[in-house]
Amino acid sequence: MSQIIISKQHQTAIEEAFLQQADLFQKTSHSTSPYVQKVRREAFANLEKLGLPGNKNEEYKYTRITRALNKHFAPENIKPAYAENAIGISQLILSGIEANILVFVNGKFSQQHSNMVSPPQEIIISTLSEAFESHTNLIERYYGKYADSKTDAFTALNTAVAEDGIFIYVPQGKVVSAPVLIYFITDTTEEKTVSQPRNLYIIEENSQVDLVESFHTVGEQEGYHNIVSEIVVNKQAVVNYHKIEIEGKDTYHTGNTHVVQTAESLFNAVTVSVSGGMIRNNLNLVIDAENCESHMYGLYMLDQETLVDNHTMVDHRKANSFSNELYKGIMDDKSKGVFNGKVYVRPDAQKTNAFQSNKNILLTDDASIDTKPQLEIWADDVKCSHGATTGQIDAEQLFYLQTRGLDKRQATALLLKAFASDVLQNIRIQPLREVLEKIISQRLQKDL
Amino acid sequence: MLTIENLHAKVESKDILKGINLNVKPGEVHAIMGPNGSGKSTLASVLAGREDFEVTEGSVEYLGNDLLDMNPAERAREGIFLAFQYPVEIPGVSTTNFLKTALNQIRKHQGLDPLDAVSFLKQMKEKMQLVEIDQSLLSRALNEGFSGGEKKRNEIFQMAMLEPKLAILDETDSGLDIDALRIVANGVNKLRTSENATIVVTHYQRLLDYIVPDYVHVLYDGRIVKSGTKELALELEEKGYDWIKETANAATI
Ligand SMILES: Nc1ncnc2c1ncn2[C@@H]1O[C@H](COP(=O)(O)OP(=O)(O)O)[C@@H](O)[C@H]1O
Ligand SMILES: [Mg+2]
């Protein structure tokens, strides 16, 4: 007998449901621009070709997201569920800060919870659906150009069906003083929900902005976010991008952030995952010009049965750029961390400096981490390094602090906080950093 | 206050302490001398509660309690302080970072209210002067990039802050130049009272010119092979450790 051929008959129910949703969407949404329709059609074709990643898929081998979605979501769950009046949203939102607040609940923009403070000369913020109508030039120039639907099924899925999200345009030479905080809230109080927001951030030459995408859950049922963000960092621009995940234990998340940097720009990313069911973050960074600088920091601080999988990719295409990556994980209980860091240094990218480090602490025997650096270097005059460590709390350090009168829990908490601070100190929005430090401190006090 | 009887300890199936007897009373200073590898640091670690060392025989009574029954934090709260021979580096944690928690844990144990920020800073200032240590050192990651002398001075500073009843100084003099040695010794002397006791581990007599001991013990191959007053230290300095080794080896044969 020959091997089983994966054909339409062997699709998972969830994949079939998503394809049907996408198909229906193609046929009914004629109002948007022909360009956007074309992008969607291509993505749909890619999705049909790719299918959702199965058990054999190398890129998703530790994160069986398709299986989990198939198990927890029925076809009727995947249509958008509107819950404008979700209770408990306001307490999720950072207070005491002058910021542009944008709130999505189950993928739908909530005017009621949102508030813009920056003047429109400094930054244009609108929903993506509005931008499809009002900023056709920018949309045609940038939308769907970086998020790769050909290789990642979740990007293809999002591109095929996404209707809304945030559109940001920072014109040339503007330093946006108030950060942009975008909240994506899953409200599962009434029913299971699936949301697929889509964002496009364009930062023009010599401009600067702080962006935060923050994910939260209201309700106890299963929720799923499949999000895609494209970030265009133009010449000499500075972008500080943060992704914060504080989700419920029955939520699923696939996120793709695609960044393209042009000359002399600076991009900083900080990804902090505190809770959730299964989270997959893809952070793809294309450095397509010289003299760029990029920093990617990550902290995953997990307990219970949370799984967080960070896949990062840095593609050095041109010479003289610098990238640095530091991901740190603390795994408690039965939680699981995955880190995969790809670094490509293309033949033209001479004098590249690319560094990568992944450090993990396992607090129990049941916690685990799979870490894999993947460096592919075609240029010869480069400085690249990578390192991964996994261990327990350092016994000598613990003993030292105990001899000073700290009990084991206090000493452990102090050491873990210090471990995490390497990442958290890179969050320059102080109230955000403080909130995260507080959540992490509480976690440390509670669990150990 | 401290009574050690027939203490045996091993690490990884290697016997290191082979029957230590020692009696320390409040107000006393005991010096423990001996060649490298004889078990001085092991004794200090066992007293502080390091778990790598397994006590196989004997007992240690401290202030009427079974010391070996307490974890390291309980011992610290009961007033035991170890100045480490090799203080560990702790990235991301500064002395000021942990010292307030440490001090307040000890105070809590003694039934005292926690120190507020102002009183804590005041006490810091006072003790910083005592051991002539700079504020900047205390805000840096513990021992990271510290010189040998800075590490030792930081240990004594912590001792000054925590005001232990029984301080064990493990080779605090090694790596110190004469000025630093004088500062450290001066700090220790100023903290001496009739209530607290100090065990000074060293293998040079030099420190004992500044911290004058009531008793001197020579530790060799896991046993105290000779005890005396401070003259013993001078004699050791003169005759060298070979003299001890010979007498000790002769005795065991
Ligand atoms: N963690 C350890 N593992 C194995 N052997 C050790 C350990 N610590 C100390 N030792 C051994 O115990 C003996 C005594 O060491 P130590 O107490 O440090 O001596 P001293 O402080 O007198 O120089 C030495 O032979 C040393 O190698
Ligand atoms: Mg020693």
C-alpha cells in the first residue's frame, strides 16, 4: 500500500471551516478596493495550497495548534462574535498615562473604550477598514507586501479573511510623544470566539513612535486570536514595538508580526508572554538596507499548562547592520516554552553583526523548553553568535541570599526578578513596565 | 553560645570534617587557622547551613537550639552571619536590593517593626562610613566586577548592617592590602560587644594583629589539632604549618 496522501478528504474540520469562511468572504465582500480583494484572493489560494500546519510540519512541531483548534472550535465558532459591551474591559486598560488607546473586542473596534490624544498632524490612526477606503495609495503600496502568505498558513488565513484592525501612519519627521496602546480583547462570556485582526503601521522617514499590542481575555470559554501586523520602518525612523500577552488559560493565539526596516532605522521589539493556553508568536524582521539597528527582547514567564512558542526570524539583506536578540524564559508547573531563532545573513550583508541569546530557567521537572538557533550565513565578513542555556536557579546564589535571612521563596523571587529584568528594562513606557513587574512579582510570590 | 561536639561532615562521599569540638561564649573571638584544604571553609559552610555538606556525626548547639535542624535563613535570623571566602556574583541584584528585605526579616524574627526607608538609609550611611565603602558599590550588581578587596568589604558592610550574634569571617583578610585590612579589622572591632562572638578563619597571623583573638585553634585534616591563646598564632607564624602537620601526623600514627 502506498502512503496516505493528504487530500481534501483528510482535512481537519477546522481547516475546512476556515476555508469555507474565506471562500464565502471572497464572494460576498465586494465593497473593498480591487487591490485588497486581489490580496485576499491570493492569500486564499495560498491557504488552500498550504493547509493549516499538521503534525508533520517542522515549523509547528512543538506547537500543535491545528490539533488544538480542531479540538476546541466547531465551525459555528469561527464567525466573528460581537460583544461590544463586554464587562471588565476598562480595568484591563493602562491608566495614569497619556496614550492613544484603541480597543478591539473579538476583533471589532470599540469606539466606546478608545481614546485618541495625539494630534492628526503627528500621527494618523484609523481602523484598517476605514484606511482601505481613505488611504488607498498607502494601502496599495504597503498592505500585504510583507506578511508572507506563501509560507505561513496563519498569515494566509488572516490575509484572506481579515476585515479590520488598526492603521497607523506617522508622517515624515514626527516624534509621536504619546504611545499607541492597542488592546485586543477576547470576550468569551457568551460563546467561544475567533478573531482575526489585521494591522498596518507605516512609520515614515525620521519619525518615532511607541506601539503596544496587548492581548487579554474576558470570560472562561475558549477564544482564538489569529493576528497579523505589518510594520514599515522607513529611513532613520525609530519604532519601539511591544507585544504583551496576558490571556486566559483556554485561549489560543497565533501572531505574525512582519517588520521591514530601511536605511539607518532603529527597531526595538519586546514580547512579554505571561499567560494563555497556547501562544505562537512569529516575529519576522527583514533588514533591507544598511546601517540599521534592531533589538528583539522576549520574556515568557509561564505556569500551569501554558505553552508559548516564539519563532523569530532576522533577515540581514544588506551590509553594515546590527541585530541583537535576547529571549528569556521562566517555566513553572507543566508549562512549556519553545524558542526558534532564525538569522539569515545574505551574501550582500557584509559587516553584519548579529547576536542571539536564549536563556531559560525551569522551576519544576515537568516544565520544559525546546530551543533552537538557526543561523544561515552566506556572507564571510560578519560577526554572529548565538547561545542557549537552560538551567535551574543557581544554588550558590540562592544559598548566599538565604544566609542573609531571606527565605527560599524570597531569594528565588529576587533571583527570578533579576533574571527577567534584563528584558523588562527595555520597555521604555514606564507605567507598562511597572504593571508587568507587578504581575510578575505577584506570580512569584504566589507560586513558589 | 555555640557548642560543637564531635562534628563529622562529608561532601560527595569524601569525609572532610572528622570530629570537630569547639565551644564559643558570648564576647569571645576565636581564630581558626590551618593550611589550605584542611576544612576551615567546610566548617564555616556547615555552620551557615549549606546543604551540599552532609553532617554524618556530632552535634551543634547554638543559643540552646539544635543548629543543624535550622535552614540557612532561620540561622541568619537567629543571628548567624557568614562572610564568604568567595562571595558569589549575582547579576541583576545589588546589595541594597536584598539588604532591606534581609534586615527586615531578621527584625521581624526578633519581634521588631520593619525599618522604614528613611531609617534604613540612615543605618546604611552609618555602616558605610564604618567600613569606608562607597554607595555606588552597593547599587551595583552584587560582586560583579568587584575587586577582591571590594568583595570582602561588602561582606563586612553586610555584617555591620545585620548585626549578627555570631559572625564567621572566612578568610576575610585574603586579598586585602594593609589599608583595607585595617579598615575591615576596625569594622569588626567596633562591632564587638560582650553579647556577640566572632570566629575568624584565616591562615595568616597578620589579621590577628588587628583582631585580637581570645583563642586560636589549628584545624588540620578535619580536626582541631591544637588550641591555645594568641601566642599560638605567633608560634605558628614562626614555625610554619609543617610543624603542625608533623605533630598531627605523628599523633595519628
Ligand atoms: N563542594 C566540594 N566538593 C568536593 N570537595 C570539596 C568541596 N568543598 C570542599 N572540598 C574539599 O574539602 C577539603 C576542605 O576544603 P575547605 O573546607 O575549603 O578547606 P580550607 O577552607 O581549609 O582551605 C578540600 O580537600 C576540598 O577540596
Ligand atoms: Mg577556605
